[in-house]
Amino acid sequence: MTEPGFSCFVVRKGSDGSITASMERQPRSALPAGEVLIRVRYSSLNYKDAMAATGNAGIVKTFPHVPGIDAAGIVQESSDPRYTPGMQVIATGHELGVERWGGWSDYVRVPADWLVPLPAGLSLEEAMILGTAGFTAAQCVQALLHQGVMPEKGPVAVTGATGGVGSVAVMLLSQLGFQVVAVSGKGDQTNWLKSLGAAEVAGRDLLTDPKNRPLLSAKFAGGVDTVGGSVLTNLCKMIQHRGCVACCGVAGGGELGLTVYPFILRGLTLSGIDSAWCPDDVRAEIWKKLATTWKPKQLQAVKRIVPRSKMQPEVEKILKGENVGRVVVDVE
Ligand code: NDP
């Protein structure tokens, strides 16, 4: 009898170093070891997935590889008593889609500790509209609140605002009552960003400083930065006294060209955000908030649902900085 197979999006590296990606069938035994087998219903597209789908050596260490740092689906088999067949679960981060075959697959098998039971108030689809991007945006908002950045302190900036993390951050912050200045390179998305709750939309030139001064006019109480590089540098120089910037992304560059002055004269806090290895208790708490009090009312407005076989153009788009909102990967 042949072993039951399943479909997945497989990235391969040829002997000449060339990278190819296509839908393939694999036997169930190809899945890695782990306590819980999940039938995936939806995954999503994050910047990291696009890097994995193009065989980026910083992300993919072994080939063949299946991308997808997010998965939402139904437990099929479990040797861990916390999870029973039929339960709806979310898996995000850890090694999923990086060291381990990820969610662009009919099935994933993972350690039970990586899972969060789908919280009441979210569907599997909604969980993947949020995905790692939404989870990261929520962690950024949490960091600002933790540092005392409240709506009455002044406007907050969100960079890379049309992207996955940025668009969810705009929704979350505006729902919490913040005056959000969305910073975006896509002038044609101004109305869309305003519909998500941005009070103002500014071009990327807001965060340039050809003179490379140590401090700039303090315009913002805080910020969520998904871009890094000079954008993050200049945002930090524009934060009011005792403000905070949550730094989570590298879409525009990994360098940071700051002096100590924003820290020692304005008391800036630069809060680093890491989603992959976020502690379990914090992870569960954030998902609960996203399902209840923080659940974005405009969630459906940021999603596009795309089947795995049509992911290649989406991968190219996100790598070029042209993505808008969240791509949910349909795994039917
Ligand atoms: P997206 O591509 O969806 O969003 C990034 C946005 O950044 C783009 O849409 C664009 O927005 C802007 N942008 C892109 N390139 C440039 C550039 N060269 N200069 C200035 N702005 C640029 O990606 P995600 O939202 O999924 O991820 C954003 C970043 O956050 C990525 O670097 C990703 O790796 C990181 N990330 C980090 C996590 C963590 O745990 N720390 C978790 C998830 C993501 P616009 O056109 O509106 O300016």
C-alpha cells in the first residue's frame, strides 16, 4: 500500500546553485518529527517567507524547503494531552518555515509547545490575516504602552505603513485612540491608509535628514518602525521626551546611524521586537488581545486570499517593497 501523500510548495536548490519553487506531492514520512500533526487550512505571506521562497541563504539552511512561518489549522494527531484531534490551532514563529518545513503545506508537524489554541473570537482565516505580521504589530503596540506612550502624549508614526506589519499597526493604534501618522512610499494608498484609521499620511521624505543632525524637531510621542536603516534613525531623532520607538523590521536596511543624544537628552527608549522566540505566556496573551479587545475592526480590508500555486508574483512583489496589506495563503 502506498503511503498517503500531501501537497506542499517546495523550494529546491540545483547542483548549479539555481533555486526553483513549485507545488509537489510528498509522502507523510517527509514531515519532521514532532508531537502534533496539523491539517493546515491557511498560512500567510511575510517578508521572511518571500526570502525563504527564493532560497535566501540567511533563512534557508537545508534544501528542499517548504516556506510558511505561519499556519492555522486543525489537529489531526497528537501525542501531547493539551492537543486533541479536531482542535483549531495557530502556529507562528519558532523554527516554522525556517529550520523546519512550514505552513505552505497541507500538513505541518510541530512540537506542541509551539502551538496556541485558536482563541475564541478569531476564525482560522482571521488568525492568518494577522499572522506573524499582526502578532508583531501587536507586540510593538504593547511595547509603546509599556513605556507610557499614551494617546494624550501626542501623535505616533508607523513606517512601512502599507506593509503587513505596518497596516495592522495603523489599525491597532488608531483603534486605541492614537493619532497615527502613516509613513509610506505609496502615495496612491493614502485613502486606504486613512480608511484603516491613519489621521495623516506622510511620504518617506518626512524621515530624511541630509545634514545627518543628532536630533530633529520632536514631532512624535512614539513610533512603530518596520523599515530600519535611515528611516528608523531619523524617526528616533524625532521622538519627544520619554518617548519610545518599537523596532521590528529591516525592509529598508539593517544599519542604525544614531548618536547617543536621543537617549541621553530626550530619554528615548528603543524597544526591540522579536516574534519568532517570543515567550509562550506573552505569545498567548497577545493572541488573546488580538481576538478580543484589540481585534481590528477593519481586518477584512487588509487581506487578499491567494492559493499556493499563485504565490510566485506575490513573493516578488513583497521583496520589491510593493506589497500592500496581508496575503493569506489558501491551503485547500
Ligand atoms: P512588507 O513588505 O509587507 O512591508 C514592508 C513595507 O516597508 C513595504 O510595504 C513598504 O511600505 C516599506 N518599504 C519597503 N522597502 C522599503 C525601503 N527600501 N525603504 C523604505 N520603506 C520600504 O513586510 P512585512 O510587513 O511582512 O515586514 C516588515 C518588516 O518587518 C520586514 O523587514 C520583516 O522582516 C520584519 N518583521 C520582523 C519581525 C520580528 O519578529 N522582528 C516579524 C515580522 C516582520 P510603504 O511603501 O508603505 O513605505
